[in-house]
Amino acid sequence: MGWLDQLRGAAIAVALVAHGIYALPLPTAINEKAVKEPWRQRDLELWQEALQSVGIEIEKRTLERWLIESTGSAHDLHQRLKKPFRPVFRLTATNQAWALFASATTRPERFVIEIRPRGQITWEPIHRRLDPCCRWREDLIRYRRIRGIYDGQADRLRPAYRNLTPWLAGLALRDHPDADAVQIYVEQSRSTYPWEPDDPAVEIRNRRIHLREQP
């Protein structure tokens, strides 16, 4: 084994360790405002009822404080572990964007691409994940291929997302010569428990609009 093979092996080992650390299913810190969100309050009530059913009396405010303190400690630990690798991930835009084996989200997201036909003001969807009506470039925009780019973004967009949307917009405009603009965004809905009514509200996040360049 030559020195190049050893160097390659060391680089792969470092990458595996770094991505393993980033993928640890540790929670983000929850503050006083976040703990009051309706879905978290529902979960805390379920935990309170479960504990009471086995004879453990506990106030919901005590559970709130425990949740804030425990998630804060876990988040701080995770940030310290990630710190040595953060500059490389930022430089290469190859961040491990979600935790492995974490609990299911109650705010599922769906990637959407729409075009605006020339001379119109309304948008037409051409791609919406899991929607049989809108399957443009489905093989290319496969869920597992791009989920890590758009899933769970904050208001500040990731570099990979900022690079992805103009590329997809260029493909969409090429495939739809009658369109003069493309908008790409993420739909976020709310999952409900089986005994609750469906929540039809949808929040639009991370919207980006790309116009066709005029000749």
C-alpha cells in the first residue's frame, strides 16, 4: 500500500467520523418560546398523562423546564463536537443536514417547482413530491437525492439550496419554452394525531423566483 492509498484511507476515515458526528440524533436547543408551541404542548400533555398512569405525579411546567435544560445541554455538546469540521463543510457545502434515526417530524415538508406561462400571472406546478399530477424530472429530483439540501432549512438558506434552485430553474425553462419564470419553494404542513381533525394550513418557505433572461 502506497502513501496515496494511506492518504485516501485517512481522508475517508475523517469524512466518516465527521458525518457520523453531524448525523448524531441529538436535539436542537428548545427555548421558552419554542416549548409553548401547540404541538410540543400536546406532546408534553401525553407524557404527563403517561407518567401519571404509572403513579408519577409531575407538573407540566416541570416537564417544560426539563425539556429546555436537556435539549440545551445536548445541543451545546453537539456543537462542540461539530466545531472542528465546520469550516470544511461550509467550504464544500456538503453538510450532513439531518440526524439519523431521529423521531418523525410533525411539520413535514414537500419540495415544489412551478412555472409561470408567458403573459400570465398565475403559476402552474410541474413538480410536487408525491403528487401524481406534477412529476416533471422525477427521476432527477429524487427525494433521497435532494432531501438533505432543502429539508429543515431555517430562514437563512443553505449554500447548496442557493445553487440548486437556479440550476433546476434553467432546466425547467429549457423544457417549457412558453414559461418566463420559475418559482421553487418548500411546502410545510402540520401532522395531526389520529384523533384530531386534519389541519389544511400550508406554510410556504424558502421561496426563490428565477426569471428567463431576455434576449
